[in-house]
Amino acid sequence: MPDWNKDIIEEFHEHGGEVGGPFASMPLLLLHHRGAKSGIERVNPVAYQRLDDDTVAIFASKGGAPTNPDWFHNLQANPHARAEIGTDTLDVVARVAEGEERDRIWERQKEQAPGFASYEQKTSRQIPVVILQRVRAGAKAVG
């Protein structure tokens, strides 16, 4: 794991889901996902946007790089994951938002965090918006 992510993850855990520095005003969650080929659990800090009590959106921006982040490919291969939000850990199922849903959430993210607009300008790919839907205990997961 790169030291950058390791440091953010440690700070997240030490401060109940809060981090400082360049991410002080950015809602971050820790995404636990399984490697598509390896099956090894990975953890990535990612920005999120709350959609409702059981649903958040995350953004496969990779800082405007020409390729999607590895976690995006891992979620496509295995959409069942966990998300740490603050001090809560939630079981989630991931799906890629499309069409009007994607556009609405993406536009709101650029308004709330203008850095995402610069990521969009740096790349020719459409940055995926991924919906994480909480799976409640006893509920049947879809996906």
C-alpha cells in the first residue's frame, strides 16, 4: 500500500473518520474491496457523496489519470464490499451509475468539490460514478 494511503487510513482510524490536510473538508470513506484476480482485501480512502441514509456515491477519478483506479475494476468483478464511514462499517453492494443518474450526481460532486472538475478536464475518459448501497442485516443482497 502506498504510504500516502497508509497515512490517510491511519489518520482516519485515529480520529473517528476525520482527516486533515488537503482532505480536511472532503467527506472520505474507507473502501474495503477484494482484488479481482488475487482475492486479497484492499483498502482505499475515497471521496464520497451521501445520497440517502443507505446510499453513497464514490468517484473513480484517479486524479484525472487516463485509466480507472484498480478499486473500480475490483468492484466490477466483486461488487460486495465494505465501507467505513466515520466510525461505522457497512456492508455494501456496488453498481455503476449511468445516464441521468450519473450526470446528476457527478455535477453535484463538481459543485461541492471543484477539484473534481479539474480531474474531468485532465482526462478523455468519462469518470465513473459508483453507487454503494448498504446491505442491511437480514436483507437479501442484489448484485
